[in-house]
Amino acid sequence: MASLNSSPQQLRSRRAGRVRVEQLVGHFGRALDNGVTVDELTETITHLAFYAGWPRAMSAVPVLRKVVQERAGTRP
């Protein structure tokens, strides 16, 4: 439970740390549909690592790779 003294940044960090990998396929797809580049998504994953931890953020890398490969018509 968040304390009454939690800053908005701390609350966002906690929420970012709860990302479910299985949901990322849809989020990455929607981001790409809306013009976000693969490089920008990669930068976002790196940025997330500082809030959610490297292991959790790096688990998103194979998901992004799979989404990009599927859109390019190649198999992961």
C-alpha cells in the first residue's frame, strides 16, 4: 500500500514495476501503430529498467523482438 507521503514519481515507479510481460505484445503493437519507432521503444525499455529493475525491464526485449519480427513477416 502506498504511504500518504509517496510522491507521484514513486507511485509511477511502483506501477511500472508491475508490468505483465504478456500484455506487452498489445502495448508494443499499439505503440508501433501510432508511430513510435522501434528505437524509441528500446529507449523506453532502458528507461524503465531504472524504475522496475534490469531483470524485469530486460524481459521485455524478447517480446519487442517478436512483435517487430512478426510485423516484418519473419519468424522469431
